[in-house]
Amino acid sequence: MTTSDWPLWEVFVRSRRGLSHTHAGSLHAPDAQMALRNARDLYTRRSEGVSIWVVPSTEITASSPDEKDPFFEPSADKPYRHPTFYEVPEGVKNL
Amino acid sequence: MTAVTADTQEAYQAAFDAAVAADERIEPRDWMPEAYRATLVRQIAQHAHSEIIGMQPEANWITRAPSLRRKAILMAKVQDEAGHGLYLYSAAETLGTGRDELLDKLHTGRQKYSSIFNYPTLTWADVGAIGWLVDGAAITNQVPLCRCSYGPYARAMVRICKEESFHQRQGYESLLALSRGTPEQHAMAQDAVNRWWWPSLMMFGPPDDESSHSEQSMAWKIKRHSNDELRQRFVDICVPQAEALGLSLPDPDLRWNEERGHYDFGPIDWTEFWDVLKGNGPCNEQRITQRRRAHEDGAWVREAAAAYAAKHGEATA
């Protein structure tokens, strides 16, 4: 197995307690433990994280290549899902 | 797969052009013109190679750093350069070109790295001069790349720029200590600045009227400013910094131009630039030989990691 056969891992870092893990980047490693160690050295050299996830890139299912895909269309025509859609009489508070 | 008709091709191109015009980012799975992809791979690869070749001139001084403090700082900096290389190889990979292929091109001389690393680090002061001038020039070049139209490259640059500012400051501090030290130390700092100044100005690339890729890269918003514009910005930044260091810059023509609101500076020796680029710099051969050797000497580590993973059956992805 050469390095080109090493799986690609997506790295997610939780920057501090209370926040969710965020995608930081990717790296190659032969196994999950090495991926974690490499991710620590690569993405948290300056205390950028308190927790790391590594996920094989091939395990990620993505919505579609094109972000303008009709996949997201159903939400575009429903402005009534947003509070700003509604008119509130002047002077009404705490709404 | 349905065949891509001319109409859809045009629609893709229009969507791409509109995204670039609106200052949106292009992401890996978006359609993009092949020439855009090729330009990015070439630029990101050259950039990645520069980061890892750039480890050599500085690593040269780790064992001889004058104090434990300076040694720890220098090791952290060289480690950062390796990290920067990896961020960039990852960004290139999102365009479909893997690290192995790019390293192979570097090792066989088919892709280049920044010419600046073909100059030797003769004294300890060179480490300071590299931090101040070479990393300073790199930052001037790279800050606008944080807004590059290609998302993964822009994101890698945000990380890199944050870390580069430590590199520049540690260099400046180190040079300041030498400049305020003994007469010999001061002379050593001045000598290093004298040798690194002009090659640093060359880092911005050929003058605008001779730069072959500039115009298209600006249109694609890969590049945001021209070579000459960035070079001028760098000179303007450095002059007062040199004064504060108590060191001079080796250019008799350097003076403030009230009318332009910038410093004028003397002509750059582009013959030297092209010569070093063609492989005739003081260290070209040494840098590539050492890179190849490091790669070959590290083969057993990669093999051991792979064997371990295979034995434990984890490399299933």
C-alpha cells in the first residue's frame, strides 16, 4: 500500500466546549488512529481544538454537486417559515 | 450519463462566470473551465512545493540556534511550513490532483517552487532576515489570496496567513536583537538584509508587462492585485520597519516620492531572477537532492504505518 492508496479523511474540530465540530480540512492516513494523530498535528498546533472527529471521505453522502440543485427548491418558496414574513402592529412588544 | 450538449456547456460557463462576477466562491464539485482548474493546480502546487522546500534553508540552523528559546521557535516555524504544505496539497487534491503526483513532479523538476529558496542561509542572521523579508513578502502576496475565487484555496490561505504573522514577527525580533547587539552582530544582521532584500522583491514575480498568467488569473479572481502593485506595497511597508531596526536597505535609489505617495526603488536584476528560475541558483541542486532523499529515507515509515493498518484491518475506506 502506497500513500496514494491511503484513504482520505475529513477532519472536524470542536474549537471549544459548547460549540459543534466544524470541518477543518482533510488528510491521508492509513488508519483512523493515525488520521487522528495527524489531524492533531496539522489542525490544532495552536490550541484550535478540544475534540477532533475524523471520517473517511468515502463515507460522506453529499446532496448534489450543484448547489443550485432543485433539491433545495422546496424551501425557497416558503417565506412564511420566517418570522419576518408577518406584520406586527406598531407598539406590540415581546413578539 | 447524458451527453453534455453545447447548450448545457454554455449554461455551466454562464453560471461559473456569474458566480465569479458576484464574488461567490467556486467549490470543488462545481463545474469550472478546464483552464481554471489547470491554473489553480499549477499555482497551488507551486505554492505547496515552496512551503516544503522552504523548510530546508531554515532547518539548516536548528541545531545551531543561539538559545533554547530561538531553537524552540525555529522548530515550531519549520513545522508550520510542513503544515502549510499539507493544507495546500489538500486544496490541490480537491481539484483532482493528488499529493503523490505533485511530489513526483517536484522531484523530477517538472514543477517549480519559489526561487527564493535557492539562496543559501550563510549565517544565523539569515534566519531572521527570512522571517522578516521572505515571510513578509509571502504575507503581502498571500493576504489577497484569502479572497481567491476557489473556496478550498482561499480557506487554506486564511489558516496560513494567521500562522505566517508569527513567522514574520519572530524574524523581526531576532534581527532587532542582532542589530542592537555587538558591532559584529549588527554587521551580520546588515549583511543578511543586504543579501535577502533583492531576492525578496523578486518573489512578487516578473513586472506586470512580462507576467504571462496575470491577466487571466485576475479575471478569474484567483489573483486580486498585480505583481508590481504588491511589490510596491511591500517596499512601502519595509522602509519604516528597516529604520526601526537600525538597518539599511541595499538600494541607493530608494527614496520617498511625495507625488506618488510611495517609495521609489531601483531596478531589479531580472537576469538573475530568470537564471535562478532556470536552475542556476546557488542551491537548486542541493534543495531537490535533499527533498528526494528525505522522501526516500521516509519510505520505511510510510510502509510501517501501512503494514500496521493492514494488520489491524482498519484501512477499509
